[in-house]
Amino acid sequence: MAASQQSIEQERISERRPLIREDARGGFSFGSVIAGMLVAFGAFVVLGAIVGGILAATGIADGGVAADEAVNASIGAGIGMVIVQFLSYLWGGYVAGRMARGSGVLNGILVPIVAIVLVAILGAIIAGVTSSATNLNPADVQRLPLPLGSLSDIGTGIGIALLVAMLAGGALGGAWGERWHAKLEEKRRAA
């Protein structure tokens, strides 16, 4: 009796196998990209809070940084944020690649691209709404006792590193998420 049940199950699997192969791979999925972006934003908030806690424990976030230490403090904080950015978009890319069931790298890279577009749109809306409410005089910024030239160069470097971390994390995470489905397909083919 057990042998007949096995043969019936094997026939059912062989009948479904063409359907499994057709449905196993997907392409671009807008829903997957949005889900990956939301996961990346959430992970960034959580991991950023952890980095902020570490900085507070070292005394950097409490205003305990003198003007001559500002450069070293900003480099340390920048490195922490680049790591947070990479891990966040690695996780978001993984979610997009796994949900889309295929084209993981494409869906993973689209996670940071859609996030950048969304943040740019929100930034433009906020700038439009608050443009008349800004009372910051550019001359006031120049009076801060900080090495602004050095901090500007460091900020540019960290900004570029953040963009690279976003794209690399999204692509790597997407490939990692797609890999899960490739393993699943191999198991189904072996059955």
C-alpha cells in the first residue's frame, strides 16, 4: 500500500512540475521593492539608534566634543552610519529579492533607488512648505568654532560612501534573497 501511495504522489509531483518551473521565477515586483524599502527604513532606525547609543556612551553625543576633536568624532560617526546604511539596505534588498522570487539583484538595487526618489520628493515638499519659516542666517553658521572646511570634505566623502553602501547593500541583499528560491527549485527538481 505504501508503494502505491508513493507512486501516486510521484505522479502528482511530475504533473505539477511544469507549473512549478513556470511560477518559480519572477521578474520586477513593485510590491517587493516597496516592502524592501520599508524594511530598510525600519532597520536604519533601529541600527541608527544602536549607533547613537554607542556614541552617547563614548561621550560624543553629549556635546563633549571640543572643536579640535570634531573631525575625529565626525569620521567615527560617519563610519558607523555607513555600516548602518549598508546593513539596512542589505536587509531591504534581501526582502525584495526573496519576495520577487527572481531578478533579485534588480529588485535589490531598486530598493535604494526608490528610497532616494521618495526622500527627494519628500525633501522638496518640506522645503517648499518651510521656505518662508527659515530664519537661519548664513553668517551665523560661519561663527561656529568648528573646522568647517575639514568637516565639509569629510561630509562629502561620507555622503558618497553612504550612496555606495546603499547600492551595494541592496544589490548584494537582492542576490542573497534570490538565492533562497534557487535552492528551493533545486530541491523540487531533485524530488
